[in-house]
Amino acid sequence: MSAMFASAADADARRKAERLAAALTNAGTPCGVEPRGTLAVLKASPEIVARLAEPEIRRAVLAAARAEGFTHVAVELA
């Protein structure tokens, strides 16, 4: 029975990550998103990582992540 709950939680986390990835792509900062609990790990190219460092874009990314239920964001080079 616990496996059922784990898979449902995993499926929910994947859906949130997919919605965040779509929002980021629509905002011009395409990234892969890997959910790790309440942490969203963004997997991005070096060009996108540079854009993510811009204050306005960083704030927008954090707002989009929070809207999906993530409390923290990390960036990883793809």
C-alpha cells in the first residue's frame, strides 16, 4: 500500500515539474526540471544559466516554481 502512495506522490511531483518546465520555456528560459521533494533542479545550457542569473528572470523563475509548490530551486548545467 505504501508503494501506491509513493507512486502517486511521484506522479504529482512529475506533473508539477512538467508544468514548471513549460512555464519556463514559455518565458524564454527553456530548462529541464527534476523534482526532488520541494526542490526543483533546473537543468539548463550555459546560455540559459547566464540568463537565469539576471535579477528579473531569477525572480520570475522563483515565482513560477513557488506557484507549483517548490520551495527551493537549484541550477545544474545540462
